[in-house]
Amino acid sequence: MVSILKLHLCIVENLRIALVEIGGSHDECLYTQFLALASIEAEITFVTTKDVYERNAHLHPFIHHVYFIKTTGKAYADFKRMKELVRYFKHQKIQKVVFNTAQGGHIRNIAFLLPKHIQAFGIIHTVRKFQGSFTQKIIHRAIKKYLVLSDDLLKRIETPVGISIGSFYPIDFPQFEQSIEKPKDAVWITITGGVENRRKDLSGFIQLVEQTPENVQFIFLGKTDPQREDVIELFKQLDERQLRNRIHIFEGFIDHPTFDAYLKQSDFLLPLIHPDTPSSEQYVVNQISGAFTLAYSYRIPLLMHEAYQQEEDLKLAAFFYTPASFKKAFEKAIHERTAKSEQIKQQGKWQSEAQHDIYLRFLETHH
């Protein structure tokens, strides 16, 4: 069945497709799409910014054409740039366009300008966009098919009339040879991203550190600015409790090889999403944390607050805790870590081939 699908897409359509990512915040979703499209030998045009292009060298071998966009922040000038992009699509005889971040004003303008013979598809990262966003309703004029980033998010959506929505896990990440030395008895709990209170419950975090043994290291795998107020406050509190040596941060940008090397050595991923904090309003209900997809890809168990234990994906991939009783939950997690990792590995939907098929079917069945 798969081979017939691939044959249809590649030979009958001679697929010329554009992938658009001009927002610059969802690069991690691109690699799976490029691999899926490369498997059918599609001709790929990548529409993006110089920043996104330069920091994703692993995508370059798959790109046939690149079109750089630099937005100005001025409505009329940016509208003209989107008009030029649509003209380029026509010139290149692009048949399908996938918007890696199918929301916002620039995508609205492209959707408004896109001719009907170019089929448009989109990935939505925040399902709130389906709850009455006027901009999104304009985008729906061009995009009739969307993907969201988990089965659990899909269940929460009331699908608008005339729109089709599926779910997709972009679980492919580039692999590198770089390795990091890890002390023999060390346990690494990794928090993807830097230290910041907006997305992570830092006050709850201190409670967790206090309840773990000396051999446990907490690694913030993202750029942290040590001059930020929330960082200074966190370190002050850790110093008072003599726990500062348990935390590892990076003050500079982390490249893909380093990121990959640390993940391969991580025992657990900790998203630090706790109820009644700013992060809880954003994550789980309206969008997933990037840590979830990394957990499924790298087979690393998650540590999640028990408030989220009804989520089907997290039941498969996480150990649950409350900050007050983290010690007991963590002991169980240590004991059952290998079995949980194996459970993640065995899930059919978290296999690359399965996600490539889902993505290609999503493109092929557009009406």
C-alpha cells in the first residue's frame, strides 16, 4: 500500500512542493517532513529566513530551491513580499504548499493571495486557533487540511465546517557523532530550553531538586541568560539550600550536535509544567511541549505532574508526581525507567516510517 501511495505521489504527480517556515520558532517539526518528501523524491522548495536556514544545516541536502524572506514589520511592505512569494510559486509551478506554522498575519496574506490550483496544507501548533480566530478563518479559505501535533490535541478540537484535521508526530531528529562524558553513577534529568519562569515552574522546581539524591543532575538544555531576574532569583534560592552544584546551564546557543549528545545521555525529560502556573495555561491543553516529541523520539521517559495523567500519550511515556511527593515518584521512575523506555519504543505511532506515511497520506488525499 505504501509503495503504491509513493508511486502515485512521485510519478503521477511529479510533486513540486514548497515548505514554508518564516516564523522561526518551529524548526523541530521540519526534519520529519523533509525525510518523508525525500522518500518520494519530491522536488522541495524551502521558503524561510536566513536564520532558520543557517541553523539547520542537516536540512540542506534535501532542499532543491531556497527562497529567503525578510519581513519588515510594516504591513504594506510585507504584503508586497508575500505577493512576490506567490508569484514565485507560480513561476516554479509549485503544486502544493505546506505551512509549517499555519497561523499569523503573514500566512493570512499568503492564503489570501494563493491561487486555487496550488493546494495548501498547514500545521497548527496551538489548537486555540480553531476557537474563533478571525485571522485563522481567512487562512481557512486557502487551507482546508491541517495537522496538529498529538492525538490528545486532536480530541480537543471542534473541527470547523469544511476543514479536515489530523494528528502527526514529527519525531525525526538529526543524529550526530558527538558524545558527552557522563559520570558513571550520574542520573541526568533534562529540561529542554533555558531557565525562564514564563514556560517553567521554577519555584516548584526547587522542591524537586531538594528531594533527589546527590548523584542527580538537572540540565537546562537551552540558552540561559544569567542576568535575567528569574535566573538570579532561582540561583539565589539554590545557593541558600546549597543545591547550586546540582544544576547545569548553558549561557550560549546550543548547536544540534551538542543538543543531541546531551539527550542521548539523559535519563528523564522534565517539562516543568505544573497546574496554576503560566505554563499550564499554554501547554497540554492548547499545545504540546517540545519535550514530549523528544521523549517519543529518543525513548526518554517524561516526568510529569499528576494533573496530566489522563493524557493518553503521557500515560504511555511518563511517570507522574506531585511536587510535594516527588521523592517517592522519582524512586519508582528510577526502578521502572528501562521498562518505560521500551514501552515508548514499542508504540507503532512513534516510528518514523509510520509518521512519514501519515504525512504523505495527508498531502495525497487533499480535495
